[in-house]
Amino acid sequence: MKRLMSGNAALGEAAILSGCTAYFGYPITPQNELTEHMAKRMGESGGVFIQSESEIAAINMVLGASAAGVRAMTSSSGPGMSLKQEGISYLVADELPAVIVDMARGGPGMGNISPSQSDYFQATRGGGHGDYKTIVLAPATVQELTEIVPLAFELADTYRNPVLILGDGMLGQMMEPVDFDALKRPPDVRKDYILDGARGRPARSIYSLIFDAKLQEEHNWKLQRKFQLIEQNEVRYETYLTDDAEMVVVAYGMGARIAKGAIKRLRNEGQKVGLVRPITLWPFPMKLLQDLSATVNDFFVFEMSAGQMVEDVLLALEGKGNVHFYGRPGGVIPMPVELYRIVSRHYYQAQAARGGN
Amino acid sequence: MARDSAGGATATKTVYKRPSLLKPAHFHYCPGCGHGIINRLLMEVIEEMGLAESAICVAPAGCGMLLYNYFEIDVIESAHGRGSAVATGIKRVLPQNLVFSYQGDGDLAAIGTAEGFHAANRGENITVIFVNNGVYGMTGGQMAPTTLLDQVTTTSPAGRCSNLAGHPVRICEVFAVLDGTAYLERVAVNKPSGVTKTKKAIRKAFQRQLDGAGFSLVEILSPCPTAWKMGTMEACAWVDDVMKKVFPLGVIKDTGGDCAAPAAPGAGAAEAADSEEG
């Protein structure tokens, strides 16, 4: 059955259906509908809800709840995400699962509450202190959230690592029809590390302090081996009209929806432009772009930022293609027609450079 | 060891033994430090109350950070100052377990004041063991929020001056005005009578938690001869002569243990978990 819901509320509902029984949040726009939904639904479903005193407290409550063995989640945006980075670093170091929702807004500083993609670096480069990564999932529709959220909890449990769901104010606050019928609760995994009292087993401890540099290094290599495994197994993306494409737009989340609108116009005029939409921003679909570079010369990166994912595209292509870029930072949302004009210009310039007509 | 001369045979009378929950490890604490006593008392109380299979400890950043090396119970490390938030997350999920955080004065009274204050205000059914030695010990003896006026530390070389660095923070008195707090007591481990009182206070705080009374905290004045640059005996005397004047000992607040209907957060979750099992 389809229901009309905001992305934030749908995300909360999907989390509960995925077996999340502990949510900790602090008000910040544009993710408040999620906190509000959890306040109501956790009470009804017997789960734990706390409106914490800060984002720092919330992420540490998540750490505690996760250590106690349950599926735990928090959510925030911009300034609040900066505050959560300390806790995320500890979650990774402790190898504790958690799902963290980031409905990004314009920055830096207080910025604004408009949709933005300027926190890509913070999300995909670890974000806090230390050598680490979090899995970053970037849905583009409210319906896709119902697939992303159970996946996020499953990946978090499987790899014992925090998973970030990176959306923006538009995805969080827009209402779309959503159907939860196909949502499957991820299977419970055996957690032999949790702290629930040393009953019938030796006492356990969870900590990240490793004074001995060699042992700390080994712990780091262990984490890195896990990240390599994630890179091998968990890359997800969508391709759209790439088979005959002469130019491929790379965009994610709401940016990809704007790009799709632009590409439909371009296709109507016979311009062979396709789309790659990374669904996992980390691990990034490196190999896909490398493979495409065998037949495609020009890649056009579009972001609602001054240019962050474009660095991953450059890294992926290793110089084997021209990289074009268009971005609007600060919470500005370009219309598809604006992007269409710019991609079209680059498309014809690239064609001319190749000696086409 | 006491010899039983009457019977001629040799018998022993145990006057002190290592609690079974205290691992046979060497403490990393400096000579004369109060942490070792507090660690031992905690394990004694948990053993005596039969809570070894229930207790979960949240260890801090600071001198108490290696508790998992000493405690034969579940222990999780917390980031600096976040112990009360981590304990909150655990306790809400496992309301039947004994959950306590172990926090120093920099941890609770400076960087983690918000987390401690709001856990207290929500009446989280947890216990905070608050070790107050008036300095940042682990990092080399810098000024803490609890450092006394005129006290010399590495970051108050001319003595703490209230104009520039404010006043010593009395956490128990601050938390006492919050309706969520059930039991707050300040004790000291600088002499045998104080150690006995500290043990009683810890036991009482844990009992309040078992009763579902809400937030409990035991503030323990603890000598730090190394950072205070004193001999061990001198440090113990200084707690009596100087520190206690600013941090008076005693029960600061006790709402009583008779809690007919535990109102602490998480009680609902426990019922939900029970009915799910049933």
C-alpha cells in the first residue's frame, strides 16, 4: 500500500521495520521530521527514544546502545554532523555497528537549511580523527530509502562499522508516495562482542585505546582489511542511458534526479548523454568509471557543492577521460534546464574537440 | 595472619583479600593515588551484592581509563566526558543491568558536564562514580574545574585565580537541584574511616539504581600526590585540611530508597522486553 510521506518520516518508519529499537536525536533542520517520527513510533513500538542534550550525547548514546547489542540510529545535519564525528571515530575504532543519517544543508558554519551536497568530503573521508571510512549510502527518492535503510542496518551489522545515509534537505522534507511492503527486516547476526553482563561467559571489554604503537598499527591494518573487503563487495550504483553515451554525467542523490531531468531533454535533442548515479559514495564505483572510460571520453560531474565528488571521479579515471564539472554551493538547487544548457554546451565543445561535426 | 596458640595448630584469619572480581594485575596508578582503592571498593561491592553478572562499567579517558585491565566485569571505554551518555545508551537498552560510569573531574565537571547534567536531569537510572582529585592527573597535573583557588598546577602556575579561571565546581551541589537525582554523596578515600564510608556510599548508590530510584552519584575526593607534588601522607592530610573545606563530605541528597513504582526512564522498556520474552 502506498502512503504519502516525507523522506524523513519514511526513513524513520523504515528503520523501525528494519529492527532499529534505539534512536537518539537532537533537533536540527532539515531532519526534524525524523526525530519527531521516532519520538512517536518508538513509544508505540516499545523501543528507546531520547531527545539528547546535544549531537555529541546522541552519538555516544548510540555507541552505548550498540555495545549493548541493539540496532541503534541517530540523525543530524551540517553543524550537528560535525559534532558527531568524535563518536563516529570511536564507533569505527570499537567496531560497533550504527546507522547515522545526515540530511545535509548548506554550509560552512551555520550556513542555511537549504539542500546541499557540500558534506561529501566529511561523509566519505571518515570525517573524524584517525584512518577510517564509513560506508556512505546516497538514496535519491523516498521509495529508495525503504531499500537503503534495511541495507544500512545489514551492512552495519555485517561489517561492524557505522553506515551513513547521506541525503539532503530536499529528500528529507519532500513528500512522495512510498510503499513499505517489500521491506525485509535484515536477519539478526550473532553478536559475540556485546556487553550485557558477564553471565555464563568471561567478562568482555570494548575499547579503542591501544598504547603500543605496533598493536595500534595492527588494529589499523585490521580495519583497513575490512575496508578493502567492503570496497570489493559493496559498491552500488545506477546507470541510465550509458550504453551509447558519448558523455556520462556523474551525480548522486537529489543531484542525480536533477541530472536525469536534464538528460531527458538532452536525449530529446539527440545528444548522447547518460548518467552514473553512485548509490554507495564510499565505496565509490571506481571500476565502473574505469570500464566506461574505455568507450566514453567525457565525464560531467554535477554536484550541489563547489566540487567534492569530482575528486573521486578524477581518481577513478586516472586521466583516461576529460572531466567536466558544474556545481552550485551554498544550498542553491539548480533547475534541470540550467544543467541541461551547461551539459549541452560541454557536449558540443567535446564533440568539436574530438573532430566531430 | 593470626596464630591460634590455644590449639597449637596454625590457623589463619583473613583480614583482607583481593576481591575475586579484581584481576591479579598491577595497577598503573602512582603511589598514594586513590584510584586503586576506589577500583577495589567497586569490585568488593559488586561481588558482595552478587552483581558480577549484571554490572557494566563505562570507563573514562584519564587516569581511570584502563579499568578493563582490572575489572572482571563488562567494561566499555567512553570518549572523554561522554561516560554518562554511553551509560544512558546501555541502561535504556538493558534496564535490568547495573550500569555505572567512572569519571574524573575533568571528565565530568568540564568536558562532559552537559552529558552528566542531562543524564542526571532525566533521572537516568545509572550511577556515576565521580573521582575528584582536583587536577587532570593523566595529562600531567593541569588545572581542573575542581582545582581549589590559589592551588598551583601546571596551567595555573601562580595558583588558580578566580578572576581568570573561575571557581571550583561542586558537582554534587549543582546536581542536587535537579529533580532527576535520587542519591548524591561526597566521600573521601584519604583514611581508613573514609574508605569504609566510601564503600557504604557506593553500595547505597547501586542499591538506589536497583530500586529504580533514578540518578545516583558518589563523588570521591581522592589524593593525587604526584600532581599535587606532595608526599603520600601529606596528600592524605591535605584532603582533610584543605580540600574538604571546599568540598564538604556527606549525603548531599537522598530521596530515599522506597520507590514503590520505579519511575526511572527505561522501566517501560524492561516491561516491553519481558512481555516479548513471555
